[in-house]
Amino acid sequence: MVLALHMGLFHGDKTLLRAFLESYGDILQEDFVRKAMSFMLLFEFDVLGQIFQDAPQLREVQTLAELATFIWDIGEPGFLFK
């Protein structure tokens, strides 16, 4: 559910993601970023292809951990997708 909201409705806007997650209280577990990225990789649709198309600067990322931080870590700067 969070994946579809963040990538679809929120277009990668971490401000909206933060507001949504904080409204649920204790959902922000220590390993949220890792779990969210894992679900993104396992998602049946090509979410990453769309992300790389909308935000080509992400193609320069060297590791999955770095990519996860850009997309999911609400404590770090990110960017909006189209």
C-alpha cells in the first residue's frame, strides 16, 4: 500500500510520505527504508523503470542502499518524480 501511494499518488514527494506515515504512529520502524525498498524490488510491476525515466539522475546511484535512501528515507533530501 505504501509503495503505491508514494510512487503513484505522492509522485515520490517525501513530505507527503512523512505526513502519511506519521499519521499511523509507530509505522516508522528502524528498518523501514530497507523493507520499503525490498517490497519495491519485489513489486509485480516495473516501478524502478518508471522512476529512472522520471528521475534520470538516479541512474548515477551506486548502490541499492543509496537508491533506497533517495526514495524512502524521509529524514534525507529527495526529489519529486513527474
